[in-house]
Amino acid sequence: MPYGRVASFPSSLHHHVRVPHPSLVPRRSCNPGCSVSTTPPLNSPHLSRLEAHDYHTKYLATFSEKAPATADAEAVAVKVVTAAIGDSQLHQMDGLLQLHAVQQLGKSKDAGAKALFALLGVFVAGAHADFVAWSKSNKSVLAKFGLDEDKCVDKIRMLTLCGLADGMPASYADAAKLLAVETDEVERIVVGACVKKVVRAKLDQEKQQIITSWVMQRSFEQKQWVNLRDTLTEWKAQTDNFLDEVKQMRANALETGAA
């Protein structure tokens, strides 16, 4: 890339998710005396990675405060959370935190499961600094659940970029400090985040700046609903104005033709 050139990195193609066959939809018996195991097969060869995640998430969603998670469900929750954190293509994980079975990990008697739940919170809303703080006392947890530390670091650095303000330039130096890397590594991380649709940004090498035009919402809460409402309201108003102008132009054309 020539020095001083402003480069824009487009989003990659959308992933196509296949809907699981009805026979694979998780079911859990409400009969306490039922001896048939309904725990989903974690390593089924018939499920793709995305199907397996969706399948197991639906299974975990069948538990609630009135129907507490079982030991089997806790094992599935650990597998799902571990897979989500380790998946380099999955960046929005706030939905997992809303599942009661996953929340129960935070109260588990297993210290590793509790630490894993805390790590999920870091990947949902934390930054690279939070991951560093967590790993200082939980490094063995990564090895216990088969998580690659380097891949986790790469992922949390990309997610940290979501903290950059839309449309506001950020210097390479500030980004490097935020990501705990050398300045010359910033471009690689930003490009990777753009490719994986975590952010949309331009790199101004001459000014050593990152200009973001969009960042992924890591969680969808009240603030995001308000922003969506405002965006749709503005879009509706612009559309109404455009239609009014079209109607007026057609009316003027008819009057001119009649004359």
C-alpha cells in the first residue's frame, strides 16, 4: 500500500447458515421420571459448526429459574461457551449471557466453570485490558478448556476496536496503547477486523489515523434500540419527503400536459 494513501476495506461476504433438520431440534422431557437422555450430541458428525452452536443454544434455552439447569446442561453450557470464545468467526455473544443455564456457570461449584463465565463477560463487553487482568489469575483455565491464548488475544483485540467512536479519527498511537501492541501492528489488526466485519474503517497512513464509519454492536440493549428507532424514524421522514416530491412532480407534469 503506497505511503499516504487512504485505504478502505470492505466487509467480507455474509455467511449462509443452514436451518437444522426438524429431527435435530433439541427436546427435553418434562417428565422427571424419564430415563431417556435428551442432552444434545456435542460431537455429532451430522451438524456443521454453526448448526451445532444453534442446536446446543436452543437446548440451553429450555432451562429457566423454574426449571434449573442439570449437571448435563452445565456440561453443555461449558462446551457452548468454550466454542463461542474460541470461534474466530463469532463475535456477538451477548445472547449466551441471557441464557439461565449459562448464567448458572457463574454460581458453579467448579472454579473453572466460574472463571469461564467471567471470561465470556470479557468477550461480550470487555476490552484487551480486561482480558489481561482476567488471564493473570486464570491462565490455567485456558489450557483446561483447550482455548488457544494467542487466538483469544487476537479476537479480543479486534473486539476492542468496537470501542472506537463512529466517524471520529483515532491515532495509531492511541489504538496501539489500547490494544497493547506496537504502532506498526495496528494496521494488520484493523484490516483483520474489517475483513471479519467487526468494523468498517479507513486507514490514513500519512496522518497515522483510523477513521471508522461503523462498528459492530457487541450487545443489543436499550441504547441500541433507541438508536435503531431514531434511524428508522429518520429514514421514514426522508422517504415521505421523497414521495411527496414525486407526487408534486407528477401533478405539475399533468398540469403542463393539460395546458
